[in-house]
Amino acid sequence: LHKNNLDSVPKDSPCIVQEYLRDPYLINGKKFDLRIYVLVTSFEPLRCYVFQEGLTRFSTKNYSMKNLNSRYAHLTNYSINKKSKNFVAPTADTNSD
């Protein structure tokens, strides 16, 4: 799907459409995502609580637009990157403050 060809978007079934960032923020050359957990208990008035701990996931290869087929460079999913030869499993030491 290309943004100039929206006719290919299915109109009779749910789908997700997103734009790929060509110049994402990187940490040490790797893509990452942050999971921050928030509980909203009221909208009027707005009352929300942010959990002190979150989750950060990293790709296991350096990001590059030269190889768009490299899952390990473009995705941060644990289920994908745990299969990479560069994957480092978390330990008790890496999970502590």
C-alpha cells in the first residue's frame, strides 16, 4: 500500500493503515519503542495515574533503509527479535534499578 494509492485499502473489513517513519529516533543506531502504562479513572475531571515502571524494546540490528526486509532492524517485537543471533535475554541484573 502506498499513500498515493488509497484505493487498495479494503472498505468492507477492518484494517490498520500507518505511515512508516523514514527517519526515526534511534538509540545507539537501533530502533526502540516505549510502553508507558497509564490508568485513567475519570475524564471529567481528568484523573490519571502513570505507573512508575514501563517497558522499552529494541531492535537487534542497526537501523538502515538499505534493507527494508531486515525484521531485526525495523521491528522491535520481542517475538521477532528473540530469534536474532544478536538477542540478549534479560536477566535479573538488567531488570533492576
